Amino acid sequence: MTDRRYRVDPLTGDVAYVVAARQDRPNLPWTGCPFCPGGIEAPEPYDVRWFPNRWPAIPDGRCEVVLYTPEHDASFASLGADGARRVVDLWAERTAALGARPDVDYVLVFENRGPEVGATIAHPHGQIYGFEAVPPRARAELERPSTEIEEGLGTEAPGDRLVCQVGSWRAWVPWAASWPYEVVLVPERRVPDLPSLDGAGRDDLAGALIDILGRLDRLFDEPMPYMLWFHQRPTDGGDWPAAWLHAHVAPLHRAHGTQRFVAAGELGSAVFFNPIDPVVAAATLRDA
């Protein structure tokens, strides 16, 4: 890599971008919501919208913001089938556009919801990063043996941890979940990336996200702060036969108003200690 902002620690192999300019970004929005129609980032009416991030974590226009709806007080779960499908279509469109750039080898679509995970603007939105190299977490999944990928994402994977199925998409609590009510969403048939989803697959993904994110909000009768990200095929031109599109959802609360913290014992060991049995978590989500 020639960009000195991209660094790999020689001791741990950990990757970091050092982006000093982000220290000056605002922690609270300007007067009024910048994402509502008429705001600084959305001057015209819209259904869904994307724009370059003014304070990018990665340079050269490879960080984008995606607005899910013009309704400030909405949530993804309240978008309805048509609204959620528009978001899925925009994710796919921007994945293809960023992935076509010669300086982007991997497109990460994600959402941070709630101030607990650093979201300073409540308006429903997500982000997309175009990485110049396949990031370690995604690469680790892609390089797992095919038998273990099938065990983790295939038709037999969920067992009694299945939460819901919407068409071709299923959602379940992982066997070794790191977060108490963590969920993975996976299409039954291996699809490599968001642009490869056909119309029915996009409808099913939209419906599955509405279902799961709605359950998380109903779980403790309060908006659930969460982190959501998609893993998909790299855009570096490689074959990547193991690529299987899926979404991870990591909710922060383990009980009403009680956050599950990740601290030194876990960060220092990369071993997580989950206080909720995944089978119990799945049953609780099914009932939500």
C-alpha cells in the first residue's frame, strides 16, 4: 500500500486507517436534521438517497452515506416492503458502482443505529465503505474451509436457533454468538453479493430485515441499538468461490436498558463471553 494512512501493525497484524482530519468532524448535527428533505445533505425531496461522506474514514470518495427514508422518526423496521426494497436496491447499486473502481477491492455496507454505537444523527441511515484491500474480518470468512462455510451458512446451520424465514432468506442466532441477541441473515442459495440478488431475493432480504429489526425493537419494548454489516464477494476481480452474501446484526442490549460491554478480557484475547445461550436467545426472538 502506498497510502500511509493505511497501516498494518507489525506485532499483531491489526489494520488501521489513521485519519486525523476526522477529529474535527461534528459530534452533533447542525441546526435541524441534515438528512431531512431541505437539509444540507438532502436539499431536494427523495425516497432514498446516497452522497459522499463529508468526513470520510477512507479517502478519495470511497465513503458514502445512504439515507433510507425522508421520515426522520422512522426505523428500518417501519419502512414497509416497498421502502425496504428501495434501500436494498440502492445498496446493490452503490456496491456495483464502488466495486467497479480500480482502487476498491471490497465494499462494506453497514449501519450503526443508536448513540450507544456512535450514531449522532437519529435519522435512519447507513454507510458504505470502499476498501482498497479485502479487510481482515471478511477475508477470514472467505478463507475458511468450504465445509466450515457450509456448516456456518448452509441449510443445516440454524437448527433450533432459527428465528424466522422470509422467502429465500433465513435469520438465526449463530452457534458461537458474541452478542446476546446476535443474528445472521443468509439466503438459502449461495449468492455472492448484493448486485447478484434477483428481484425475489431482494424482496426477501428486505422482508427479513424488517422482521428481524422489528423483533429487536420489540424485545425490550425500546429501540434496540445495533451494528449491522454485510459480507459479500470482493470486487478485486478474483474468483472467490466461497463468497456467500450474508448480514450480521450485533444488538447492544442484553436486557432492558442494559448494555452488553466488550472489555479487556475479550479484546485482549479475541475470545468472547456471551451471557445469553444462543438457543434461548433464538426462542426469545421468535416470541418477540
